[in-house]
Amino acid sequence: MEIGHNGFAAVLHASGPDPELAAKLQLYGRFVGDWDAEIIAHAPDGASHRATGEIHFGWVLEGRAVQDVWMIPRLAERKGATPFPIAGNWYGTTLRVYDPTIDAWRIWWIDPGRSVFRHQIGRARGNDIVQEGTTESGDSSRWSFTEITPHSFHWLGEAMASGASNWRLVVEVLARRSMP
């Protein structure tokens, strides 16, 4: 069977979660949909910069995974846009797959334009979701979804250099569901 360009999207996307794992998949499944984002990047010297972006979450791989696309600037503003100070120009995707063998999520972030590739493990921590892993340079990374409601969330991207004992806030995202 040959699958063309439109066929690829049809076999990747799913209409909802796999029924056998539906309860576990809602940890990230609750984000499925479109989001407007305000991004705040924090430099090591204390300076901060703000920009707008967008995020899109959807079910993929027969409903066994959640995939998203995060972008700064917004799609309509990307052509000719200058990179966002500190954080750059994002256009990447995250694949989030629940792994019952560890009762956690395996997460891969891929941003080919910035050559950023991360693997993390995500779990619920109280009302939050915390993802932990390492950067390409070996530093620790922690990405958290906090203040989660059906219509908003606050996302924190933190890093800790090897040998350091404190997390440094690098980027935060204030997301609100897009209105249709």
C-alpha cells in the first residue's frame, strides 16, 4: 500500500485515546487542542524577554501517544521574523508516549532548526506534571506543567548545570486555549 502526503497525516493522527489506556493517557491528553502562548525567556543575567507563540496538541499513533507542536513566533508571523531574544526561534514537536513498564511517560522534544533534541521522563507530581532529563551538554533539564485548568496552564523550563545545586528558570509559557 502506497501512502502519499495526505495519507501520512491520516495514519499518524488518531481521533482519540486508545480505549485500553484512556485513563493513563489523560495526563497529557487533556491538552489536546490549540493554545495561544505568551513566552517569557529568562537570561542568566536576570534580563527577560516576552513574545507570543502557539501550541497544538493531538492524538497520534492509534491514540497511544500525544504529539504537539510548539512555535515562536506564531505561524502567521514566522516568515522573515527575527529570532526571539534568549530563547530563539522555536518550531519543534514533542512525542509523548505512556510506558506501562515504568508507569511514566517517555518524552522526546525535537527542534531541528535549533538542533535541540531532548529525552525526558514525565510523571504526575501532585496536580502538576514534571518531566526530567538531560540536555545535549549533560546538564539536567526539568520541564513542568503547573496551574493546569481546562483552559490554561503554566509551563516552566528549567536547567541545572553539572555540579550545581539550584535550578535556573530559563523559559516559561503561559498558555490559554484558543477560541474557535
